[in-house]
Amino acid sequence: MMSETSKERILSPDEVLRVENLKVWFPLKRGIGDFLKGIPRRYVRAVDGISFSLKEKETFCLVGESGCGKTTTGKAVMRLVPITDGRIYVKVPKTVAEDLWVLGADILSGNVLDLATVPDRAIKPMRRVIQMVYQDPYASLNPRFTVRQILEEPLMIHGIALSREERIEIIAKILETVKLVPPEEFMERYPHQLSGGQRQRVAFARAIIVNPKITVADEPVSMLDVSIRAEILELMEELKERFGVTYIFITHDLAVARYICDRIAVMYLGKFVEVADARRLIEKPFHPYTKALIAAIPEPDPENRKHYRNLRIRGEVPSAVNIPPGCRFHPRCIDFEERRNELSEHCTVKEPPMLEIEKDHYVSCWLYAKR
Amino acid sequence: MPLLEVKNLKTYYYTLSGVVKAVDEVSFSVEKGETLGIAGESGSGKSTVAFSVMVMPPPPGRIVSGEILLDGKNIVKMRESELRRKVRWKKISMVFQGAMNALNPVYTVGYQIAESLTLHGGYTKREAGERVKELLEMVGLDPTIAKRYPHELSGGQKQRVVIAMALALEPPLVIADEPTTALDVVVQAQIMNLLKKLKWEKKISMIFISHDLAVIAEVADKIAIMYGGKIVEYGPADKVYTEPKHPYTRLLLKSIPRLRGPIEKLEYIPGVPPDLRSPPSGCRFHPRCPYRLDPCDKEEPHLIEIEKDHYVACWLYAKR
Ligand SMILES: Nc1ncnc2c1ncn2[C@@H]1O[C@H](COP(=O)(O)OP(=O)(O)OP(=O)(O)O)[C@@H](O)[C@H]1O
Ligand SMILES: Nc1ncnc2c1ncn2[C@@H]1O[C@H](COP(=O)(O)OP(=O)(O)O)[C@@H](O)[C@H]1O
Ligand code: SF4
Ligand code: SF4
Ligand SMILES: [Mg+2]
Ligand SMILES: [Mg+2]
């Protein structure tokens, strides 16, 4: 059942995933009145054409404000939301490829498949390849399950360990890995008997226990106190070293991203506006939105109380239903406002192209494009 | 005389599973025009301090002892009717933690702000309408927002509405309990700019509460670090940030991810915060403290002034 494209290699040897022009649009409910008046159906354009690729064992970061489509991107990669358009190529282990093939998935050369077209019934085996850890450690764990039951579930679903003894052994090991020791004690606890940080450890244990290639970590520290965030970030690093996990790390805090990410994509209203090596992006940002995000981050310096913070951004993110024409950032862009004469034919009219303006540093803004 | 002076405050929650000593012998003061920042992990008692200063500890909480002097008058002893008539919302108001999500969904935000004016401030309906417009402008919102419902507003707009409500009766002291914790960085920075403006233009005194010392640095002139229901370090912002003394303060500062400078390994504070029904003996931080000494688990260190206005409660600095 090899398809036409199978001759060419789709992912390079060190690539584990590549997303091409991904779109996730959620249709809005249409009233009967709209229908009669012939008003066309409207969409929340949560993800509106993004492309990126993940190298093995890299941590790729999605940064942006609330509602810009970070979680939706993560869910698309998990196939938890319907894909409107685009491709999601993933490399899977041979055994999983075989399972998927039996279930009717189209396997391309090099055990690669396009997740966007995988039939629903073949999603389950994909969970062994891609896992997700959610933002809210209070909501993401079933309150009626003990830690043991929470961790036993994925093992049973994927038939990883058949006997109860085997499962307990695996669970004990994973609890030790995430430093919930002694494991016997934590196994019988319920989520409400754990602190926020401990819950997030259980969430990582649940993701890692099936030994996935890729883990989507959706703001895993933003609900935690600053004082324990580093502990979870350190755990993520350890899991990467030990199990070779590749992360998609979602955050709205560039300072956190700096400590854990190799590359950063800054997202605004469903699109990437800048993609670069993490440190370079923070040291030398080009896009006005990236600059604003950086300028907004507080630092523990008492001098900061003596002056206003210069933000160079106006207002708040508009709704993803009414995306502004041209550059979608233009209503908030101070550069545009200051150079309206020069830029108005572009910024409000046509989307800026994504250009590589320095090696491996991509920016989508008319300030840097040929006009 | 300071605007607010809190002396040896104890507020406990009398729960079925025991007495939670959420605030235990806490003292601090706020001068006119000054902003006090209270930092500490979740569960350290910050919100309980805030509710206590409003003299409205949430049940089953009770102010057990201590004084809260507002302009020199102890408000703990005041009758509820007097507090309502003279103190709450008029002299001290509060932006509650998570308040922006507690706005009533069935009323417009204008109605909700006006209600606090008519209810607590004796405004007539018409006067209230005018004042609502003023207040919305003061917090950087378009007055037409008054006609909108909470679900029609963004998180940042809702938080501004909640701040407008706290400012309604022009109290000299405003308590803001984690007012930006649920917000995005850009909106957070915008709200912090607003608070600075109120501080400078309206000369408002503030108690600003957060678990994040980086956010507190935006406004606070003076810092109180809370751990397990107690203040463990207290002093001018310039001192506490640049020469932190208490091991807990030091670790808190080292745990903040920085945008600039070398990427050092981030520190964190291993272990979990204490259960305040049975707090650890001696120094409450001793089970997690990398510097603990001999007396730490037996005797409680008291706050001592190690240099002018800078206090720390730790055996490393106490003469025994
Ligand atoms: N199931 C859904 N149906 C309709 N709209 C949705 C759905 N899920 C998300 N959206 C919308 O899509 C946009 C992107 O949402 P998403 O949750 O991906 O943002 P995010 O970047 O993760 O934000 P946050 O920082 O708040 O987590 C938002 O406008 C959101 O309201
Ligand atoms: N209504 C309540 N009933 C019982 N215990 C409470 C109540 N509110 C807070 N507590 C307890 O009091 C302590 C301090 O809580 P809180 O003041 O909310 O801390 P913070 O604001 O620093 O997170 C915690 O142990 C908390 O569980
Ligand atoms: S394209 Fe124009 S509006 Fe968009 S970010 Fe660049 S300057 Fe601003
Ligand atoms: S008193 Fe002892 S345990 Fe407490 S902070 Fe100081 S050194 Fe650490
Ligand atoms: Mg999200
Ligand atoms: Mg609180």
C-alpha cells in the first residue's frame, strides 16, 4: 500500500516531524437568520497556515499570547482537533507503522506517515509516538484515580505490559524517574493529595511511560509557582537525555523558553511571525511583535519600579474570527503607526512573506521585505 | 504615623481537620504613597493577610489576635456596621485573586461598578453613571465598555474593570492580590503600567501580592517575604533584591528565569511547602533549607533588624 510519493524521502534522517501549511479552522455556529440572509459560514482561524520541522531530540518552542493557536497546534499534532488543511509528516517506529498499516493508514517511505490523513481508527497506535502534557495539573488528572491507576491506563490501552506485576514494576520505575519517591507511597495517592509540581510530575510520567518519540508540553509550568518551575524544567531535560524525547514546548513566557528551547517560533493570531534559534531570537529579535513580547517580561530589578515599561504595542489580541487584513499584527504595531506613509500600501493590504533574513532566522514583516 | 500598621496579626482557619495557622504573628506597615509587595509560594498566607486587612477573613477563618491600625485606629475591634460605613471600600479596598472571573455574567460591567458606588458610597443612580465613565477612563478603558457584559471583554479589560471597582470610592489604600497571575505577559505589563500610573498620579498606597518577585519589582518600594504563615524577610526593595539575606528569599530570586545575562542553572526549592495545621518546629523553612544549622529545627528565629529597616528571621544572622 505504498503511495506515489513513496519514492522520494519525505523526512531527512534527523527529522522526526514536519508540519506543512497547517490550518485548523473551527466553524462558528450559524443562526437560521444568517442562513436565510445568505451570510457565509464564519470560522475561528485558530491555526492559519504554519510550517515547521522538528529535529530529533530538539526542543521546539511555540511562544505567543493567549488565543494565538499554540494549544490548537499541539492538539493538531495529537490529532485531537480536525485538520482543515496541511500536512503533518511523522516518522514512526517500524512496529507501529505495521499496526497503522493494518488499520488502513497510508505508510510512506521511511516509515513516515501524514497524520493529517490517518483514519480516526488508527489514531490510538499513534499515541505511542506522540504524547501531550497539559497546562493545568489540576484538571488533567482524573481525580477518582490513584497515581497507580493513572499510570496503568496507558499501559493497558497499548498492551505494553500484560501482567499486573509487570505493570507495577514499570510504574515504580517511571515514578523513580520523575522523582516521586518512594514509589510505593505515591502509587496509592490521589491527585488531590499531591502538590501542583508533583501532579505535573505524574503528568510527565503518564506521557513518558509509553516511550513516545515526541511530547507536546503545553505550558507545563505556567500554573505553578515560580519557585518550583525550574524543577519541572530540569525534569524535562532529564527525560530528554534518558529517553531521547523531542519536545514541542508551549509557553507564553520567553524567559522560560530561553532556558529550555533550542528554537523558538513566535506565533500571532494563528501564524508564525518569527522563527529562530532560541538565544538569537531573544538577543536580536526583528519582528515588532517579538520585540514587544520581550519588552513585557518582568525582571527582579527594583529599578523597574521607577519608570513605565516601554511596550511598543497597542491594545490586545483581536478575535481569531476577524483577522485583520494584510499583516494581522498591524492594528497593534507601533512601527506601522510611526511609518504609516511608507508602509500603508503593504501592511494593511498584503500578508508579509516569511523570509530568511539571517541564517536560519525567519521573519515575516514588511520592514524587512522588498516592498 | 504610617497609613497602615499591622502588629502581631494571627489569622487561623478552624477547619474540621485542624487549625490552619495561615497567618502567624505577622507585622508590617505601609506609609502614605508607598507600595508594599508581599511575595511567597502558594499557601504561604498572602491572601489571608489581604482578607485580614479588610477585616473579612473568609470562614472558617478568624483574626485570633493582633492589631490593624489604620491612621492609628485599630480596626480589628470595630463593629461590622462601622467597618462597612467607614472603612471597607472607602479607606481600604481590594482586588481579589481571580476577581476578573467572578464578575457577574448577567449584568453589564457598568452596572456592576455603579452598584459598588450606590451600595457603599451613597451615590444616586445618576451620579454613579457619571462616575463609572470617569473610572473606566482612569483605568484606560473606553467608557462605552460600561454597556458590555463580562463575556464580551478580554482578560485584560476585565481586570481593568475590577481595578476600577476597587478605586470607585477613592480609598487611600488598595490591596491587589495576584492581579496579573492569570494574564499574558503583554497584558500583565500593561496592567503594571496602569498600577504605576495610579500610584504616581493618584498617590495611592498599595499592598501588591504575588508569587513572582519579578512582577513585584515593578511596583513595590518595600518587600515582605512570607513563608509558612510568617514574614521571614522584610525591607526596602533596593535591599531585598540586591542583598537578600534569608535563604528562602535567595532561592526565590535564583528561581526566576532571566531574559538577559548568562544562562545559569535555575535554582528551585526542593520539597513542598509546610502543612500549616502542624507547621515544622523551629524555623518553618528548616526541612527545605540548604543552610540549616543546629538550632533551626528546635528554636524559632525571630525577625531582627540587621541593617536599617531591613529585617530577617534566620539563625544565620541571629546572635545566640
Ligand atoms: N474547539 C474550539 N472551538 C472553537 N474555537 C476554538 C476551539 N479551540 C480553540 N479555539 C479558538 O482558537 C483560538 C486559538 O486557541 P488556542 O487554545 O490554540 O490558543 P493558545 O495559544 O493555546 O492560547 P492560551 O495561551 O490561552 O492557552 C482561540 O481564538 C480559541 O478561542
Ligand atoms: N477558607 C479557608 N479554609 C481553610 N483553610 C484555608 C482557607 N483559605 C486558605 N486556607 C489555608 O490557609 C493557608 C494560607 O492560604 P492563603 O492565604 O490562600 O495563601 P496564599 O494566598 O499565599 O496562597 C493555606 O494553608 C490554605 O490552605
Ligand atoms: S508587516 Fe507592518 S504591521 Fe506587520 S509587523 Fe511589520 S511593520 Fe508592523
Ligand atoms: S533559620 Fe536555619 S533553617 Fe531557617 S532559614 Fe535560617 S538557616 Fe535555614
Ligand atoms: Mg493554550
Ligand atoms: Mg492567594
